[in-house]
Amino acid sequence: MSLFVTFEGPDGGGKSTQARLLVEHLRRNGHDVFLTREPGGTAIGDQIRRVLTSLENTAMDPRAEILLFSASRAQLVHEIIRPRLDSGQIVISDRFYDSTLAYQGYGHRLSLEALRAITAFATGGLKPDLTLLLDLAVEVGLRRRQKGGHWNRLDAYNLSFHERVRKGYLELASQEPERWCILDAG
């Protein structure tokens, strides 16, 4: 039985931790599960991740940002996600295309229509079966990121950007309630 589950939400919500815990639980119960992340998850994607997260690249245009995320995503879908789903595995991903809609669409205010078209091209139309939104107050999440020592270029955007991202996630969840499950990450 293949299943594609994604974890989404504002920074500092515990997506990576919860995704790992879910994978461990499913494996203990005899399921064939693969964990991946975005951006990254492949050799090419990991190279793109370094460019995207580097504090040296604060001048990056939001349009370049979306194209880099999409390049990493296309490689991940082609190389990892589709083949594993086709073989009947469960795939758990720490972020997927909803992050693009939230960050570049709502956060940077780029055209959601254009982002959806780019995303559909990059993913070949692949859609998660279930998306778990780990929601929390922006200030709390950013404080967690700073304390954890994982601060990156995307974390460094101003507070109003992060507020728009959070509201974007909640809006996306309200548009597809059959796919989304909102969890309090506070």
C-alpha cells in the first residue's frame, strides 16, 4: 500500500522531529517507509539546498528562489518519491510543494497561479495523500530556530513575512480540508 504523507508548517514547528517519529512508529509496525525532505533528499537537491539556505545569498530574488526549490523538487520526485510510491512504499516528506505556496506565494506575494503551474510541472502532478500542518505562533517558532542553532536565510526574513506564511498555510488547509490535518505544535 503506497501512501504519501507530508509535514508542513512555519519554521520551528518540529516537522523534522515529528516526521522521524512517525517513520519509526510505522517501521515498528511492519511498514516499508522512506523519509525524505525538501529542499534536498538527493545529491542534486542537497547542493541546491545549500544555495537556498546560505546566509550569503540574502540578495536572492524570490523568483530565483521558487525555481531553485522547484528544481530540487523535480529531482526528488523523479529519483526518490515516484519510484518508491510505485513500489508500494510509504513516503514521508519533511515539506513538499505546499511550502512553496506558503513561502513564495503568501510570504513573498508571488502569483499563486504561476506557482501552481510551476509546481505541477516540477512534480508531474504528484499530490500528497495527507498533509500534517504543525501550526504555532511565529515568534515561538523563530525563537526555537534561534535556540537550536539552525538559523538560515529563510529564517532571516522579517516577522511580517513569517506571519503571511503562517496565514497562507492555514488558508491552504481550509481550501483542502480532506487532505490537511492541523496540529498544535505549541
